Amino acid sequence: GGLMPAPVVPRALAMLILTASLAAGSGCSLKTMAMKSVAGALSDTGDVFSRDDDRKLVEGASMFALKLSEVLLESLPKDRPLLTATCASFTQYAYAFVQSEAEILEFSDQGAATAEKARSVKLYMRAKDYCFRALETVLPGITQNILQEPVVALKDARRRRF
């Protein structure tokens, strides 16, 4: 396997540093432009993490990317590609590193397994919230509609060609 996470994380970190320095010394439009550049890089990692065979490296890079995504979403709360990528990343992280660990722990430490299962549910819920936020950028009101009448909401979404 390659070492693709290493180039992505330093590039994102460099962009974050650039963003911070721009914010300190110039106008808001440059800051937003730099932040969108970082958001674009994080949103477009593709299968970089899945190609790497170093599980610990991928886990650490994933945690960093998740928090960096959340930091960027504070300033870019309606960035649909970043919201979608953050939704997917939280889901993947919860499954690959938390839920799978809980399932292994069931054989040796029931208390730890229960704690990890609860943590995975919290991460899945976070992912769901980012997914709904992404949907809201193109279909305002869809979250409430899904929660009230999911079949009708999804038919409406299909009709609107989402």
C-alpha cells in the first residue's frame, strides 16, 4: 500500500496555516477563498485512506481530518461537498474504527464493548446531522419532511431530481 494519507494531511495542514495567516492580515474574501480550498481538498480525498495498509496511520489521519472538517464547517456551514464528505467520513470512521473494535471487544471485555458501541452511535448521529445539512443545501425543508413522512419526502426529492 501507498502512503497517500501523508501528502493529504500535510497539504490540508499547510492550507489551514495559510488560512489562519490570511485571516490575521487581510480581508474576509481571501480567508474564505483559502478555507474553500482546504475544504475542497478534504472533500476530494477519494479512496486515499482505503488504499493504505497502515491501519493506525489511517485512523490518526482520519481523526485529524474529521476535526479539521468540523473547524472548516464553522466558517463554511453550507459547503455541500464538505458537508457530504464529513457525513461520509464520520460514518466510515465509526464503522471502521469504533464499531468494529466494539465487536471484537465483545469477546473479552463487555463493558468496553458497550462503551465503544455507544460511542459509535454518537458518531453515526453526527454523520446523520451532516448528511441532513448537506441535503438542506439543495432541498430546503427535507430534514423535517423526512422525519415526518419519509416516503412522501423521498418521492418529492426524486421528483425534484435530486
